[in-house]
Amino acid sequence: MRSESLQIPNFIDGQFVEPVGRKYLDNIEPATGKPYSQVADSDARDVDLAVAAADKAFVGWSKKPAAERSKILLGIADLIERDLEKLARAESIDTGKPLSLARSLDIPRAASNFRFFATAILHTESEAHITDNVAFNYTLRQPRGIAGLISPWNLPLYLLSWKIAPAIAVGNTSVAKPSELTPMTAYLLCEIACEAGLPNGVLNVVHGTGPNVGGAITAHPKVNTISFTGGTVTGREVAEACAPLFKKVSLELGGKNPNIIFADADLDAAIAGSVRSSFANQGQVCLCGSRVFVERIAYNDFIHRFVDKASKLKLGDPLDEKTEQGAIVNKTQLDKVKFYVDLAQKEGGEIALGGKSPEAINERCRDGYFFPPTIITGLPVSCRTNREEIFGPVVTITPFDSEEEVIGYANDTDYGLASSVWTQNLNRAHRVAEKIHTGTVWVNCWLVRDLRVPFGGMKASGVGREGGTEALHFFTEAKNICIAK
Ligand code: NDP
């Protein structure tokens, strides 16, 4: 099927179906600013159908031996790898991200997510607790039922599969909602799920807007588990919808992540790592280090070399093999980026690089949503630009004089998702990592992800942890079985 003419339908009970209301939204290609397909504009009626299908499938799927579920998930992973080029191209067109990034990061990670949880369920252990001569306890972990899985537009298949894979691996069925801005690879994943033999109703995908579809999923009484990744404001709405129904909720939210460079760091590595952590995916990764702090004695040298390296990133048509910086996801997000660049200047910041929309990229991308890597200096630590999540290719750089001072700067934020620390002093690395309030601290690296580790945020960056055992526990109910001796 040619994606250009496609109306993306829902996927319910193993079938591709039109939304009940027969309405569709335009799906815009960010690089061109033009619609290139349409996506189902579903509502609560479609969610009801998806939940009914998931409900019907639950008993059969949850009773299947883990080895059988594992085999099907491994099949999905293999098919994602087989279709790597097709999926990477679809992801690039849908999001505006460079094709090379989708090919090297997004799609391989989606395959890894399925493979990881397919094999994890073969190696689980149960706890046992012996109560002296009184009783013997063991912990039974059972699937919870129907999981509602809601994901954002920045890493569409990567993040959706990060939820689907553990949810269904342990025996739940699911109703998933990708962002209406980037629905294409979720649609392609449903084709793959059919081909891999996933039973009908185990994975259901309902497309549409956040309030209409996401809201219906979080409010549905039969969906007792919600895994949400998105912005902090939406996360609060999700929490409010779930609380009165006592749903189990995981919230992976926004970030304003510090990236700390001490003068004793390997500056070549720190600069290369900081360019990546600042501008990967046009800065639209929740883990991007948007606040860079540099020890004053290395500050001038760092800025000079950092600006130079960032200025060489090739901004261009996402489908061009050489492109390193693609398009911003939509006009709203582009306007938000421009708003913050203006605000930064009003707050006293100076633009060291970027700051203005580029000249036309090429004829095809004349109306696309592009913005160059932008570096801002001279801002106070507590200004709005340094406190609010921009989620674009914009970073600020601030000097610091002492370890204590920079720890204060790093923690002076409502968010607490991730941070990076660059130093060759091992004791300092441990000391600083321990004191920073973020769910992940990378030392001398960025975005190194081992799928076994707990992943999530503190403060306004979220509640709960996903990944590895945490995900297996989140998607199951622990039951204590106590047998008298
Ligand atoms: P949003 O919060 O706008 O949307 C996330 C998802 O929630 C989308 O599918 C959206 O639908 C849906 N949604 C919107 N409103 C509701 C609602 N009332 N009830 C239920 N679902 C709803 O985030 P973005 O898509 O803009 O993504 C960017 C944000 O995600 C950033 O803040 C970023 O930091 C964060 N993020 C966090 C990550 C983490 O792991 N902590 C990872 C990646 C991103 P629709 O898009 O169709 O409106």
C-alpha cells in the first residue's frame, strides 16, 4: 500500500477498521508542511470496541505458556528487523527526523524492545519467604488485564513498543494510542503483529486526538493499567483521570536536563557528547541535556569548540542520507521553539549560534518546519528559558565555579528526568551523581541505554519506573500466597 494515499485505520480485534464516526485527520509531513496521509479521528466508541476485543482476548492470551508468547514476540522483533528500511523511512517522513537516525536508533530499538521482553519472561524468578515454623509464602505475579498505552510523537515506534512489548509479554492485552501527529509506524506494526501470529485482540490500536482517544482510555473502567509517556501537563490530566478509578499508572514525563562539564573532563568526548545530547532528533528527546553547565576555567574553550562543532551539523531534508538535523514535528512546536528563543533574548541571553529560521532547505522542503541548532549564553539560572521545557534544538550554557554550586543549579528545576556529568575524577563522579535529583545520571556518556535498568523521572518528570524487572512488575499484580506449615 502506498503510504501517500493511505487513510490510516484503527486496528481492533486483529482487523483494520474504520473509525465509527468515519472521520479522519490530515497527517502532515513536517519536512514539507503538507498532508501526505490521513489518520482515523476516533472517539470513545472506538475505544469501547478496542476494550471489548482486549477483554475477549485476555483469558486465552494470559493462559498461554510464556514460551509461546515469547515466540510470537520474537517473531515481531524479527519482522521489524526485516522491514527496517520501510519502517525507518515511514518514521522519518512522519516525524521529520533524519532517516539515518530512524534507521540507526528508532527502529532497531523497537526490535530490541520486543526481543528483550520476549526473553525476559523466560527468566523470571519468584520470591519465597519462610515465616519460621508458621508459614511458607510465595509471590505470584499475574497479568493485570487490559493495559492502556499512550505515547508521544518524538520517538513513535521506539516508545510505543517500549510499552506494548512488556505489557503483552507478561500476558496482558492492550489498547494503544500513538500520537495523532505520528501514527504511521504504529499502523505498520499492526501489520507485522498479524503476520507474526499475534492472536486477535491482544494488541489494539486506536488513533485520534489526546482528549478524544487518550481521555477515553484513561477513563475506561475496564482499563486498569495505564502507561503514559508525554508532557507533564498532560501527565497531570492522566493522573487526575486515573486516581478516582484506582488505576495503576506509570507516568514518564518531561525534562529540563542538566549537562555538567567539569574542567578535568576529556573535552573532546564532552563536546561530541554534548552536541549529541543537545541536538539529537532536533532536541526533541525527553533526555536531551538542554541546560549545559561548564566549569568557568574551561568555559571559553568549551563554548568556542561546542559552537564550532554544532555549526557543522547538516540541517536538511530528512530523507537526504547526509542530513543530521531534520524538521521540527509541526508548526505548533516550531512556534514554541521560536517563542523561547525570543524570550531568551528578552531575558538577557545572547545567541551564540542559530536563533533564526534557515533559508529554504530545498524545493521539496520549502514549507517545512525547520530550525537550526541554537546556543544561548548569558542567562540567569532561574529565568524561564532555563526552567521551562522547550523540546527543540535550543540549549543554554552557563558557567559555574564549584561542585556545590553546579549541583544547586542542576537541581534548581521542577523536573528530574536525566543528567550528564563529564569528569575524569572518579570520586567526583560518584559524589555528584549521588546528589543530583534525576532518575538517570550518565557519567561521561549520554543515552547509553541498557534495557534492564530502571528508567523514569523524579519530581515533575514522572512517577514510577519502567524497564527490565520494573516493567515486568508494573504490568503484573503481585499476590502473596501464604501456606501454613
Ligand atoms: P503530550 O503530553 O502532548 O502527548 C502525549 C500523548 O498523550 C499523545 O499520544 C497525546 O495525544 C496524548 N494525550 C493528549 N492529551 C491527553 C489526555 N487528556 N488524556 C490522555 N492522553 C492524552 O506530549 P507530546 O506528544 O507533545 O510529547 C512531548 C512530551 O513528551 C515532552 O514533554 C517530552 O519531554 C515528553 N517525553 C517524555 C519521555 C520520558 O520517557 N519521560 C520520553 C519522550 C517524551 P495527541 O498527540 O494525539 O494529542
